[in-house]
Amino acid sequence: MKEIKPFSEDISTGSDYSEKNLSPNISHTNFSTPKSSYQILKENKIPLTEEERKIVMDRKAVWHHGPHGEETPAVWKSKNSAGEIVYITNTHRAYQTGKTLESTINKYHKFIKGTA
């Protein structure tokens, strides 16, 4: 009958692994992925004007994320990769963009708010 060895005896150690040079020398920079459109928008974020902020707040496109649950705008502004101004509303699950503040506020009320 064949002798049964514990599983650990058949496993090579880390030193054996490196001695055999089985570990390829991989640089993770070779595998960089292109930035998503959302990542570009986050990096190019610009503040809403006072007028834009007032419109967002008056239309109740808000989250209650401020200190003591105070309202904060649920719409923000950025420049896309083409340099155009874009308005964005998002949660951790989804985001929507619009070319106008009004269209983005509508997207917040019709879709984004429901994903929170």
C-alpha cells in the first residue's frame, strides 16, 4: 500500500519558489487601464456657482450628508474629456450626467434618488 504523506510535505516553500525563479518579474505599471469617464469627471470637478447651488437646493435635489443631517447638493459640475461642462448626480450604485442643470436635477428625482 502506498504511504500517504501530509499535504504540506508536497508544497514547495517560498524559498524554493524563488530559487527556481518561477516568479516572473511583473511591473504593475504595464497593466494600467484607461480611466473611466466617471473617473475623469471626478478628477475635473469644479464648484457650482452660487446661482446653480440655489437652484439645486430649491428643487430639493439634495442629500442629507452635512453636519447634523443638513442638506447638501446632490448635483455637481465637472468638465468631461472634451472640455465641455457636464452636470452629474450620483450614488455609490449609479451616476447620471446631463448637459443642463435642469436635466440633471430631473435625473436625480426620476432615477438616482431611488438607488440610494
